[in-house]
Amino acid sequence: MSGPRRSTLAIFIAAGVLFGLLATANGAGYRYGVSDQAFYIPVVERSLDSSLFPRDASLIDAQGHLMALDEILATLAIATGLPLEILYLWGYLLSLALVWAGIVLIGTRVYSSRWALVALGAVLTLRHRIPETSANSLEPYFHPRMLAFGLGLLAVAALLRRRSWMAVALVAVAAPVHVTTALWFAVLIGVALATLDVRMRRLGIVGGIVAAVLLATAAIAGPLSGTLTIMDDEWLQAVASKDSLFATAWPVWAWAANLGTFALLYWAQRTRRGRGQSTKEDEALLWGAAALVGVFLVTLPFVAARVALPVQFQISRVFWLIDFLATVYLIGAVADSPTRRTQAMAIAAVLVAFAIGRGSYVMLVERPERGLFDVRLVDSPWEDAMRWIRSQPRDVHVLADPGHAWKYGTSVRVAAERDVFLEEVKDSAIAIYSRDVAVRVVDRTRDIEDFSTLTDERALDLARRYDLDFLVSEADIPLPVLYSNRQFRIYDLR
């Protein structure tokens, strides 16, 4: 490699490290075992050891049987001997690296100014929620959809360079990582390729027919069987807190924000076209984004009718991809003018300063108790109590505050690797994929009532009905204490 190329590569690597640090800081720090990992970690643990979670197996498998990544991670854990927390850290770093590589490859193709690329990298560190979709632009922990998103960005970069088969291959690789994210990239890339190449158009028609047949087969007699039913009232009650599922219930501002994002993308493309900066590939991606909006609108009546399959696909997340494209081309429209280099430098400098300032504020003021990288479960009274439970037999059944995962940082399933009566956030999310799980969530939510007023009689009644062994509580309850620390007591319910 020549000297100038080596120097350029070193700059991009250094910039990538800065991107990763700023993205992590703006997400309030990397954390293991939080949020959606309340599901993803137990499903991998079950792949490693099928004796875990004997009571919660049906709940975990309701979504887990739709995944392949759990088995891949379990295989890696066995082959390397690495603990899951280290594998998840590497997964997070790999996701960030792929996202950064995608940003660089897209930006260097779309922009004529390196300052526009700097501006794009800075603005994309600013983690934000895509309105009413339960998806964030970036996640400060390892999530399969972020890894699939990084692969999708590389597919977009390949399309911009007319490397059609490379784009197709990257989307295919993303499919076993996170199938719905890969599906949305398949629509984006597929429609874009079809507008660029007649041969790809014909292959796309054939591929679409094959995909429709496979989906129908899966829904009728495969892993998606039973998903063409209407979600009844009890099922809907279990997922009532997931307001992102039904776009018909969105407030007006959410509709304006998401459809307005596509409008911004269209405006930015039109502005660049007027300057002669837009290419056929850029226009093809605009058509792909329009197809994503079309998929959302066409399937909306079925979501409104509460048909399980389109609800489970959470199709509103297509706006995540549109949000990214709008950002890319909006930066191009305002910061990539060949006659306004000083303006581009100023915009890039302001965005970099804002990303550094916001990340510093989040870590030093909003969340001073967090480290930039909490690779393992953070030591706390909750984690101490969970360590004690983890030392008990694998078939113990735990009763804890249903909101324990968000109140104390991690779930019983993650921190103790044991069955838990109810974890309200993740259990209701998994209920999207199974009516049986939904019934379980509704019944247990009704039975637990108000955990803060739980009495010894009520706890023992639940123990008899659900075969519970331990109660973890901050309250002083007249039951035998097996273990205690400065915040929690673990009571014997046997």
C-alpha cells in the first residue's frame, strides 16, 4: 500500500474510533444485559444449555425459533471459549465498524466534499428515536438489528458503485442476523436495482414471487403458522403498551414526522438534481425509499385489522432506513455545494462540536454513574442478589417486581439465569409473536396486581399456584429470609 493510501486509511480508522466513542457516549454508554438483551441473552443461553429456563422456555422460544443468530453466537461461544459478555462487546464493536464503513463508503460516493462526510458522521452519532416505531437510530449495546443495519449500509454503498451482486449478497448475509431489517433493505436495494438494470428487474420479479411463496408457505405450514389470524382482545391487551405496533393510533405529529422525513429526502434529491450532483444510483435509492413507504401504506389496512403477521413484522420500522437516507442526502443538499466550501466546513465543525458536547453532557451530567463501556453486569445490590440466586438450582422460580428490568438495570433471566414470574417489558414484547404468551402475560399481570403492596399471604398464594421458590423485594415482609443486602431481601416461598 502506498504512503498516501496508508495515510488516508489511518485517518478513516482514527475517525471511526472517534465515531464509535461519540455514538456510545450519546447513547449514554455501552451496557451489557440491558433493554432488548433481556430476550437476546437468554435465548443464546438456552442454545448453550437447554436445561436453563424450564418454565420460561415456551415464552423464550416463541420469538427465539424465528432466529438463527442465537445458534451462531452459541457456536462461537463454544468454539472460542469466550463468555457472552465479551462476544456481545465484539458484536457491538463490529456493528459500529460496519456502520462506520457504510457511512464512509456512501459518503465518499455521494459527496464531493470531505467536509460533508465529516458532517454526516457527526450527525449520525446523535442517537434518536424514530417516531412511534420503537426503533432507535443507534443502540448503545449489541442488538442484532444494528449488525444487520451495518450490513445493509454496505449494500447501499455497493449499489451506489453498481456492484449489484455484492449488494444482493450483503442483504442475504443480513437475513439470518435480523430478518426484518434485512427484508426492508431487500425492498430498498431490490427496487433500486430494478430501476437501474433491466436484468435485475427480471430477477427481482422472480425473486419477489419466490419470496411471496416462501412467506405464504411459512405462514400456512411453517414457523409462521397461525400468524394469519386476527389478534383478539386478550392478545391485544397483552401488547397494549406497545403503541408503536398500530400506526392507525399514531398522533398526527408522528405521521407528519415520518412522512415528512421522506418529503425531506425527496427535497434533498431534487435540490441535488438541480445542481447536477444527483446520479442515477441516487435516484434509484429514492425509488427504493418510495417503495418502503408504499409497503407501509399497503399493509396498513391489515395492521389496522389486527392481522397478526403484519403486526409482528413491525413494518413502521421502514422509516428507520428512510431516516438514514434523508440524513445522507440532506447533508448533501446543505453542506456539499462545490461553491460554498467555507459553509461546509462550518456545518461540519458545528455538528462535531455538538456531538462532542451532547455526548459529554450525557455521560457527565445526565448519567454520571455509568462508564463509557460497562462490559459486564454493573455491580449493585440487585446484581448481588441475582448472584446469590444464580448459585441456586437451575429450576428455581423467582417472583420479583414485574418492572425489575427497567428499575434495576437487568432482568432476572439475564442476571440470575433463572425463570421469573413476570418481566413486564420484555414479556409483553414477546407476546406479539404468540397468543399463548399473551394469555400468560395478561393472567400474571392480573394476578400480581400492585407489587408494592404485596403481602406474605398473597405471595404464598402465588407460590402455591405458580410453583414459586423465591421472592426478591425491597420491602420488609414476614417471610423467612434466605439472603439480604443493603437494598434487597430474598424470601423463601417454598
